Amino acid sequence: MVNSNTVERFVKPAVGARITVTTRYPNKYYFSKSEWDDRTYVGTVLADEKWTPDANFRLFTGNPAFPVSMFALGNVHELKYMDGTVARKEAIEAANSWVVKGSKGEDYIVTKSNGKCRCTCPGFTFRNKCKHSEGK
């Protein structure tokens, strides 16, 4: 059961698993007959790199142009293992976001999700911490 403060998303698939993943985005094409743009990929889940965000996973698809793709779990509409089982979902805390002013007047967005804060400022980008996200 999901309350108003949580959302459901798929659990990150295990490294080495063969999966079929379908992503869903709002369709931006005016003449399209569908409200959604669904795309399906098949491949093997790869280990995360140190720069891979927590809520993302990498997939080796074998496509010559883009052999490795990264997927955000929040955009995954369907995730199935090759043995036919559907991946389970988990309830997570919904993200809360707010705007903060930087020391030189810039606006940055701080997002808190699952007890972790992230910020769009350069300091957080390079050090994974900043004064805007500390103590929140």
C-alpha cells in the first residue's frame, strides 16, 4: 500500500541478469496517436560505475551505436526477467524539492529523497556535499 508520501518503483535488477525493460515518457510529438512514448530494450545488466546514480542501472544492449544504456528506475514502466518473472516494486519516499539561493545569487534546487539530499550546485556536483544540503 502506498501512502501520499511514497511512490512505487521497480527494484534495481541484479548485475548479470538478462532483462527486458520498457521505459515510458510523455509523447512530445503533436501528430502522434498515443499519449505515451514507450520503448523496449533487451540486454544484460552491468555493474554500476562510481558515477552511476543510485536510482539508475546500466544495460548492455549490444546495439553497435550505443552498446550501453542507462535507465532511471523512475522511468521504467515494465521490467521482466528472461525467465518470464516480473521484477518486484518497492515503496520509496517521494522526493521533496526546494529552491535555495547561492552565495552569488544563483538559484539551486535541493531534493530530498529516502533521507538523502542532493543539490544542483557545483559544490555538490564535485564533492557530493554542500552547505545547501547539509543538515536538512
